[in-house]
Amino acid sequence: MISGVLLFNQKGENLIFRQFRNDCRPRLSDVFRIQVISNAQVRSPILTLGSTTFSHVKHENIYVVAVTKSNANAALVFEFLYRLITLGKSYFGKFDEEAVKNNFVLIYELLDEILDFGYPQNTETDTLKMYITTEGVKSERNVVEDSTKITMQATGALSWRRADVKYRKNEAFVDVIEDVNLLMSAGGTVLRADVSGQIIMRAYLSGTPECKFGLNDRLLLDGAGKASTTRAAAGSVTLEDCQFHQCVKLGKFDTDRIISFVPPDGEFELMRYRSTENVNLPFRVHAIVNEIGKTKVEYQVAVRANYGTKLFATNVVVRVPTPLNTANISTRTSQGKAKYEPSENHIVWKIPRFTGQAEYVLSADAQLTSMTNQKAWSRPPLSMSFSLLMFTSSGLLVRYLKVFEKSNYSSVKWVRYMTRAGSYEIRF
Amino acid sequence: MSTGGGDARFFARGKVAELRTELQSDKKDKNHVRKKIALKKIVANMTMSNNDMAALFPDVIQCMMIPQLEIKKMCFLFLVNYGRQKPEMAQHALPILISDMDDINPLVRALALRTLSYIHVKEFVQATVIPLRKLLRDNDPYVRKTAAFCVAKLYDHDRELVENSGTNGNGLIDMLNGLLKDDNPTVVSSALVALMDIWERSDTIKLTIDHANASKIVQILPDCSEWGQTYILEALMSYVPQDVTEAMIMAERISPRLQHSNSAVVLTCIRVILYLMNYIADQKEISALCRKLSPPLVTLLAKGPEVQYLALRNALLILQRRPEVLRNDIRVFFCKYNDPIYVKVTKLELIFMLANESNIEEVLTELREYATEIDVHFVRKSVRAIGKLAIKIEPAAKKCITTLLELVATKVSYIVQEATVVIRNIFRKYPNQYESIISTLCENLDSLDEPEAKAAMIWVIGQYADRIENSDVLLEDFLYSFQDEPVEVQLALLTATVKLFIQRPTKGQDLVPKVLKWATEDTDNPDLRDRGYMYWRLLSADPQAAKKIVMGEKPPITAEAEKLDPHTLEEMCLNVGTLATVYLKPVNQVFRTARAKKLQDSPALQRHQLPTVIAEQRSRELLESMSAQAQVDQAQMQVQQQQQQLQSAVVSNNALASDMADDFFSTPMVAAGDNLNPFAPVGGGTGQYVVSQNAPQQLYQPAQGDLLLL
């Protein structure tokens, strides 16, 4: 398993070096620096040199690296690195060079706890925060008293939740967030449209609540095996696949299709899902781009909102690529502001508020400088970002969220829907 | 914003002497704040490796006595880092650690045990054994799980010590085994993974899990942490189903794990299910399981790019073993503009594998799009894929060629060169068709500057010398720089000139003697010289025979899907989700020390479904059909013919020649081990040669990755 965990900044300085096995030597940090950080040729997140494998993830301005020998479980290694980043973010707000330098002792402490002999141990933020804190003194007092409680939780079946959570007001917030991905061809046909959604829950519930959660889905997990999948009933959606937080009882889901769980305290990602059928595209884009001779490109981009008039999207940004040798650009818009960003080689068209059913147009002319070595323009796709509240591209709705607890308290639940642009690309 | 800590100011280089004074300072030190700061500086300096902090050992050990957990942890970290360098000093810390193992606080007991067992010093290792025995039976599960890992650590330090640590259930390994019956799921999964770690490195210990045990550990799956679930699933790879229903039930029971959000759980679960399928007879059941595997694999594409890459590499693998998986999912592999290049390239390979007659339009539009992107390597691969598709899907050849010509029209040098190479292969696959495009190719002669593309173009000119009006002029242009060309191009030129002479003697008669003279007298390269002499003698001995040999009909190349050889495929499927799947190479080739995994025999094993067995079966049938129609000597004749064909087929491309020959001769050796006719697996008498079309960048053997059967 993992022989060592290393953190580097962009310059290649080794910030953290923790070995877990005897085969991880300090000089490996030089090897990684030379072979990966200062080697522009490296294109893979995995590099094997002799018997040593470096698996790395770049996050903000640091490299998070795991060293392994032999044929390790790569999925486990990367999941662990992701988790380390998540932990860092939840402890320090941000996991970058500054945060690492500011908290290096704590990071060593965390690493000692979440890896033993290179095997990942309990990595639940909630549990870890009970005994590894940014204020060292606090841990001092509490640990002696509560240590048994801590150890029980760190090894128990509900490792993600403390038993003594108490709230005066019991609330649960559910956010359904969908990233809609689109790839449209120059001819206007949809090459790919799918939704990857996540359901984020913020649970502020006392005690050990049992939650049951229902969606308007028809799960297509067994393919043709089930008669119910022949035609999705009106008002229901077909989810291609879903994955759950470890608190969800997968066995129960497999047999009865009920999502039941004891939530961790606070915010967590309850589930992720994917849907590919009947995707409602919030925006239709129609782009006409003409290259006139070698010195001019004309743009005519029309964007139409495909949702109800009562809704409106915010932070709509359309990025229209321009040739690399663009000298000057003039733009006209029927709504919002357009600006040419030479460093990124695109026009950014921002529309702060986009009402349903509206259609806005951008027209632009790009003047090109002539170049001695005329290369064809690769025409990268036009892309969009936006967020749209109270709308789901997949049509998914939360049917119910029930909370059962011994003390039988009543709880308030809130549901929010949001659709964002994932990779929303239109070729032209 | 990053709050908390604020320790960055300690993250600076310090001198040993200064740090020592800070540690020893007699000033009033309330709550040991000063000492804490000094220790933090020391910890920071341990990483900035230039400073050897080991000199501070005695002072740090002094600090260990301070009853503050934070200080203690820093001292322990120091100890773990430098214990090995200064064993005599480290021993002073031993009593502190040992007394800590009796602490009332379970976290402290576990911490002491964990630290102690990290230190690779004889005294420490020996001192661990006695307290470890006690702590393996501690009443706190957290301590027990730490103890479980500790046994594996000790085994790493000193395997004999552990193996001889006791008998009659008293040995450490026996006690570890006992923990498998623990009522805490985390302890069980920890004990299991510790046992597997030991087993990886041991020759004496066997890990067998029977159905009853397997059922038990599967039962606790839901109660384990995500990592624990991964460990349990990995352990299931050591379970050998004894009958088909057993295997089926087990696959059913673990399949809910496919919905887990942790990709390690998902991929390991896929591995186990793929493994269990080998023991399932019912084809319906297998199809049902296959259907379950597709969605989770695709869902992994929503994870970080690193896991996406891993999922894609594994998809490449699984697709070869179980083509039902992912069959209808080609669109999800279309590249996003911002995908990292390693993801894009792998997606491209998957698109190539999944392409068929019904989706070819879509695929070509997509590949055409990729061919205009910025990354040169990716563009080249896309062009190459289009060419390979023309060979793989016969009915689509025309469309592929049209797309290629569109790309050639862009006049981008590397696109033209790449297209030239693939078009050469298309000519070899479809001789005497599509020759109308030769003129388009000839328009772009000037942009060729890479040896491979040049050689390809020269081959085309030579092969079609009688149909290209000015073939002699074109060749002469190339010959102008003969001396400066790499051998690959020189060989191509030599062959092409001979072909020109044979087809149009009048046009070639001036060129041939010149080239033959260069090839035999003015070169040091043995291949070029040998081939030069061969042609020379052939032409002077019997021009008719020369024509037959040089211009004789060659078998058209064929394209099977890109495939791993059956042995590798079978082995890789037992390693889904591991690093080896990224390289798609036999595990021991990349990781020499790794324990090789093999499918274990059992009454339930569906032998006839295994790729190796099927391949063996095929070659046996071939052998039978061969011996039925011919005697052994005739077979040998064929072999000779094959070799001749081989010779002439590769004349045009020297780079391919060595690979071809390697593969040609290595294949029989594999088969010879199976007591088969040494030449059977090559594909009967028809002469199919395995050629590595483009040597993959990081892989050092042409057997996998971008492999094309020609």
C-alpha cells in the first residue's frame, strides 16, 4: 500500500514528507521533483520508475503525492488523495501552499491518524475533528475524558456520526444540484447531453435520526430485466446510475429501492446520479461564424432560454473563442456586456440575468493580423456557464424526506433545485 | 483564506545549534509554549532535508517526558524519522513508549504502539512483541485495530520473528487470525488487510477463504468504512467458489457496492464480480451482471481526472474480456475540450474500440473534430484512428478515406504526414482500390519531412510506379538526398527503385544501378547492404523470378480489434483498478516483486470460457486442419513461403520489420510450450503478422497498448 505521502509547492519544494514504510526514502522527493514537477513532458498522473510509483493530484498550487511500491490499488490511492484534500479544505478552509505551511504540524498529525502502515483509516472529518483540532490545547483536555467515545466512533458502524448531537431546532436542507453537460455539433445536432447531479444535504438533526428519502425516479439499473423500465411514467425520470454516501444502506436500496440512512452531522453529499434521457437543455445556442479572407472573422451568436418565463438564470457567461492572431474586436449585444480577453483568446459575454424564453444576440467582428506562417484556426468550441434556480435538467424532484428519531421530534425540511452548466460546449 | 495554524513563520530553515538552545532554554516556559515552537521548527526542518536534525536526538527525547499530547506527537514523529539513523539514541525513548502502552487512554496506547512499530531498529522490534500480544486482546477496538496493523508492520521488519512468535494459537499470526472473529467490523477488516499484506510477501503463509468465511465477511460489509469495504472486497479475490450457485450468490450479494461513492469500492467490486463470473455457467446471469457493470464505470467519469483516467484504462480492459459491457455507450467517451490530454487519448482508444458499422458516421465526425485540435500528439492519434477504422470496418472504408482527404486538404504538415502513413496501410488492405487518391497525396510531397511518412510515400510510389505518370521523377527527387536519409527511408527507396525498374524498365534503368551501388558500397548499415545485394543478385540471376518475388501478390493486411494477448488479458482482469491496468502490461513486467495472481481451479471454473483456453482451442483446431491437408514438410514449405512473404512485405518499412520478425518468432515459442505445432497460432498458412503500428510512448514493448493486427 502507500509507502509515503508527500506535498510539494509549485517550485518543487517539499513541504511535507511522511513515510509509512521502510521502502520510502527521503531522496524520492528529489526524484519526483526532477521527473514530474520540472518535466514538462509528463502527461500522466501516474509515473512508475523502477519499483516506485508516484501518483499525484494537483490541487490549487500544490502537488499531493502518494508513493507506492508494487502493484497498488490505484483507485484507493487516488480516492485517498482526494480525501486528504477534502480534509484539508474542511480544516483550513483552503488547501494550498499557504495553508500547508501554516498547519504543517497538524497535517503530520492528521496523516499519522488517517494512514496506518500506508492503509487508509477512518477519514471522516467529523470524527477526526473530535480529537485532532487546530487548537492543540483543547484536544488535551477532552481526549482523556472522551477518548473511549472517540475510539468507539472511529471504529464503529456509524463512524461518520457522533451520538450526542443536539439541536434546538431540527432542520434538514436538501440541495439538488445538476451539472448539465452538452456537446453540440456545428450542425446543431446534440452529440451528447447528460446530467450529472448531486444531492447535497445539510442535516442539523439531533440524536441518531433515520432518514428516508424519495425521488421521482425509475431506476434503470437492471436494464431490460424489469418491466417498469419500458416507459418512464409521466412525471418520473430515469436515472442511469447513482452512487451514495457511505451512510446509505446499499443493501436496502438494492432490494427495496429505498434510500435510507443515518446522516452525518452537517453538510455532506448524499448521492450522485447521472441521467441521459430527456435532458432539458436550458439554453439553445445558435452560432454563425464566418472567416472572411485571412483578416476578418464575423460572429453572430444567438442564445435562447428554454425555460419558463417565471424563472431566470443568473451569471450567464458565454465564451466565444477567437483566433490566436486577433488584433481588434468590436462587439454589439442585445443584452449584457461583451468583452474581448486577449490572454484567453475569447470574447466573454456576460448576462447577469437571463429571463425565461428570452433570446439575446451577440454580433462581433474580429480583425486579424496577418501572419507569415498562416495556420488554420482550430476553432475550439463555444462554451457557456450559468446557474438556474428551481429547475432541474433531468426533471428530478424530491418526493419526500422523512426523519425518524427515538425522541420523535418534528423537523423542518427545505429543498432547493439548481441547474448549472457542466461542460456546455457548442462547436461552430 | 486559510485560518488557524499560523505556523508558517516556523516553516523556515534553522540551525541545529540555535534550535538546541531554544529547546534547552531555562527561561520560564508556561505550558511549554517555547518548547512547542522549537519542536515545530524542528519538524519543519526535517522535511527540508538538508538540515540533519538527527543531532538533536537527546534534546528531543528530553521533551518526550512532557505530559502534553501535542509535544509528544511531534517527538514521536521525530523518532520515526530518525530512529533508524541513530538506533543507540532511539533506545532511550523505548521505556517511554512502553509505559505509554499501559496508559488508561486508548488513544495514547494506540499511538505508542503505532509509533513503536514504525521504527526499524532491532531493539524496538523485539520490544514490541510482548505488549503487542496484550494489545491484540485490548478491550478497546481502536487499539485492537492498531495492533492488527502492527503485526503486519512487524512482519515487514522481521518475518522470522513473527513466524516463530509462538505455537498453538499463540503466534502473532494466529492471534491476528483470531481477530477475524471480532465483533467490531473495523477490527475485522483491519485484521483481514493485515493478513493480506503479510501474504503478499510470504512464501509460507497461505490465504484461503472458504464460502462460510466469505459469507461472514460480506455480511459485515455494510458496517465497514469505505476503506474497510475495499479491503474486504480485495480479500474476496482469495475466495474460490466451489460451485456455480455459490459464485452467483456472492456476486449478487456484493453488487450493491457498485453504488458506492468511493471509486476504490466500486472498481474493486467490479474486479471481484469479473472474477466471480469465471465461475458462473449461466449466460443469462452473466449478461445481467455485465449490465450492472456499465453504469458505475461510466459514472466514474464524473470523478476527478485521475480516477477518470483509471476508469477509462479499465474500460479498455473490461471491454476485451466482456464486450457486452459498455456496448451502447460510445457517446459518453466523446472528449470534452478541457479534458486533460491523458484522458483524451484514452477516450480516443475507447472510441476506436467501440466503433462499428452503425455508429461510424458519428465517430468520424468526432474524430475529424479532434484532428483540428491543438495538441499535436492527440491530433496524430486521431488521424491514425481514422485510418485504422478504414481497415477495421470494411464497409466504412470509403467514408474514412474521404475524411482523411479532407484532412490532407488542410495542408497542416503533421496531419498530412500522419495521413500519408495510414493511407499506405489502406492501400495494403485494399490493393488496387482507391488509387485515385494517389494524386492528392503526390501534391503534398514537399511537406513530408518525417522518416515514417517519407517511407510510406516512397512505398506508394514504388508499388504503383506503373500508374503514377512521373514516378521516376518523383523517386529521383527523393533519391537526391539518399545519403542523408535515415536507414528507414533508404530501405524504402531501395525497394521502390527496384519496383520501378521491374514495372517500367526503361524509366528505372538509370536509377537502379546508382541506388544499388549506394546501398552496397557507400553504406555501413548491414540491413541496407544485405538487401541491396539480394536485389542485385536477384535482378542479375533471373529477372522473371525477381518480378514474381518483388511484385508478387501479398496477403492483404487485416485489422482485428486492438487486443491484449489472452494470458495478459486474463491476468489483468484479476487486477482491475490497480496500477498495472494503467500500463495494461503483465503485472510482473512492471512490478517485479508483486505476487502474481492466477485463476484458481475449482469444479465451478468455466474453463472453456477463458480467453487462454479459447485461444489454445483455436490453435489446436488449426493444427488439426493443417495436418489433415498437409504433411509436416509441406507445412514447413509454407513456413518458408511465409518468411519470404514476410521479407517482401516488410521491405517497404524497416521499422516495422524488426517488430514483425520479433512477433513472428516469439509467438511460436509461446505455443511450443503447449506442445502445439509451432507455427499454428500465427494464423494458418495465410501469414498474418502482428505489428506494432505506432510504438506507444511510455510502454516499452510492442505487445500491448496501441496494437494493431495487420
